[in-house]
Amino acid sequence: MIKSKYIGVLLTLLGLSACNTPEDILPPVNEEKLPELTAGSADFSNYISVGASLTAGYSDFGLFIAGQENSFPNMLASQFKKVGGGDFLQPLVNDNTGGILVGGTPVRGYRLTFNSEIPGPQPLNEFLEGLGAPVPPITTEAGINIGSDFNNFGIPGSKSFHLITPGYAGANPYYARIASAPAATVIDDAVAQQPTFFTLSEVGANDVLGYALSGGDGSDPITDPATFNASLEVLINKLTANGAKGAIANVPSITSVSHFTTVPHNPVPLDGPTADLLNSMNGYGAYNAGIAQAYAYLVANTPLTQEMADAEIAKRSISFSAGPNNDLVIIDEDLRDLTVLNPALINLRQATADDLILLTASSEIPKGIGVSTPMGDKFVLTPEEQTEINNATMAYNTSIEAIAKTKGLALADLKSVLDEAATNGIAFDDFFLNTDLVFGGLVSLDGIHLTARGYALMANTFLKAIDTTYGSNFEASGNLMKAADFPISYAPTLQ
């Protein structure tokens, strides 16, 4: 983050000995008077938010009171209240640990905090233990239902179809706390609050994020666009059934955030003897020889040409050298399967700049993962997997834009905002935000969710879209969120 630029203003004092006439006195500065805030055609008297973790205020790999208080819907509600909006009730958790219990057992641990000694993010409990400080207990129990009369239905972890699935409380502890009944749906509980205005955000984000966070290993598949579209229609039809107006956000390019861009593809420093050992027949030398032999067989016995074989051999051959920037060894399931010729020839290659190494790999690389032992699929997004994510995201956004137009809803273009932040950085008042981990100011310590300042930028994106669609004037009247009012980190001492 670039620090705020404070501009000092130097005033010259008028001499008291001068003639005290009107001409000798500086005229007052006439500041431009901003227009009075108006809601336009929107009715904010009962605002309901529906979505997933961003809607909930999730940050630093946890849901905690301070984060919820800085959720973007809570920010929106504070502005809506100036033009007839009512109270905005959130299902606050019990503490600032970031964790949640099911039957007394943590299913989500402590939030992350920054440890300058590492340097980097560290679970709060480990950080406090290292200081010899007391560790506060996790006290939020999913099994204790606190009712469903809330305005914020942001359910961390939920995909599009989860929001319309009966009984989802049995699969999600965050919804279990507020579900009106075991067989209830998130959307029906939200609509039961009779909203006059709503926001629907990050619907579709988790539909691709689960796949991305698992490295595209197949354990958490991408939601089929047809399923997403059908779910979206149900959500919007229910939210607008009684005449409510609202705003919907599109899906950002999730792989542009720091969880996928922080760890380089070539982070391995090696000395000469270690590089020689890895290249020897006791290391990857035997693999390289086996690859060459397998392709020689394929050229001789299949339509594969020597030119094609040479290109694949070059892609799959593994080589290390003395120096600081050796490429990781990864598993790539999209390579040609050679195990039918030799079971030892699994799909290995070295990573390139086109691969995205997940943040979770950072703790595994020092253990030799990606060097002496290949890095598993769950730690890497290959170009082919990235294409799958991008194609699904584009399909989701096509559906979102179409239904927003059909229903006359405001469309918050979060994708463009995040793309700009990831590519060039983005100005927010006197601050400059980007998607770098820790110091970028936009993305929290988990590399996925936003900081409080990031949520303020998100709230402004909604307010501007609402102005455009409904004729309100939050921007023109000076009623956007101010960057300086919101932090980029939370103290480990929060109770």
C-alpha cells in the first residue's frame, strides 16, 4: 500500500497594520455545495443481502465480529439509512477468533494475523502462543440456532445452487446457526424478511473457487453453467416476486487474487551438488531417459512424428542447475499418458510462468515438495485448468448480465474493478490498492477475501451502480465510503 499523501497548505497572515478595508481581506473560499442525497426510485426501507463469504464479511480466513461489522452490506445499509433505510441486523458470531465449532469441535480454526518474524500470515492462536500470550477460545457453536430474522444472508462457502437447496443447514455450519428449519433454504429465509431492496453478490464465485482452491484436481468440480443459470433464475425470481428492486454483482476473475499469484513457479535455490544429484540417474535422470525411450517407441509404432515427440520431450524433461530460480516439478494430468508403456512415467513436467502455484504450496516447498518429490495437482493450476475456470466465469457473467437487464437490476461490475486492481492497481481516495498479499491493501491475509478497505471499495461499486439504475445520487452527494475509515488489517488482540 502506498501511504496516504497529505498535502500541507501554507497560509500567509495579513499584516494587522494594513488598512482594514474589504479589499484587504481575503474573500472566503466558496466550496461547491453538494446536492442533497436522494434514493431515486429505490426503496431502501428493508434491505436484505444474499450471497456467500464476501457478503458475510469473511476476511483473513475467518468470520469474526470485526469483519462482519465491516461487511460491504453493512456499509451499504449505513448509507441507505440516510434515505429511509431501516436497521440492518447481522448474525454476528460470538468472538473475534475467526473460528466456528460443530459439537464443540472446530471445523474452521483461528483467523490469520501477520507475523513480521516469518514474515507472513500465521494462525492467530500460533501467533499468540509464540508471544506467550493467552489464546482466546473459539466460542461460536453452529449447533446453537440464533433465529433467522436477519438482514444479512451471506453464507460462507455457499455455491449458487446451495442457496436454493433444502436442508443446506446440515452441510454448512454458518447457515445452521440461522436456518429457520432443518429443511429450509437460504433464499426462502431471506425472502421471508420481505425485502424492498436486495443485493445478490458473489453468486457463482464459489462455483469456480472450490475447483481453483483444489488445484483443479477433480475433488470440487466447477458448477455446470446450465445449473448455475437455473439457480440464478430461481434466486432472482424469488427476490423480485413482491416488487423488490436490487443490485447484483458479476463474478470476478478469481485467479487474479494473491492466493494464486504470490508463489512463483521457480522459487527453488540449489547449490551445485544438490542440482547434480537431482539430475543424476538417482534423481530425475532416470525419468528423462524413460521419457526419451517411450517417445522413441511411439514414433516408431504410432502416427506421432519425431517433431511432435521432440516438443513433448522438451516439455517433460526435468533439469536443475545451481542458482536461485529453479522451476518446480509438478504433476500435469493433461500430458500424454505414458504409464501404459512404463508405470514409472507419471505425468511430470517443470512449472512455467503460465502455471499458477497456490499459496498453500508455500509451506510445502521447504519440505522438498516440487523438488525431490513432485508437487501434487492440488497445489497448481495449469493453463488448461485456468481456461476451464475462465470459460465458466464468462458463462456465469453472461447469465448475470442478461437477468440484470431483463429484471431492471443494477449491475455492480466487480470483475472490472478486480481486473484493474490486479493489472495496474486502483486508486481509492488517497490510497493505491492492488492484489498483492499483505501489502496490497485490497486482499486480506488469506489471499482470497477482502480487507475492510477492499469491502469499502466493493460497497462503492454497488452504490455507483445503484445510482446509475435507480437515479439515486450517493456518489454525487458525497456519500460513498471513505478509504481512510477502513483498515487493511485487524489487530491480534481483538477480543
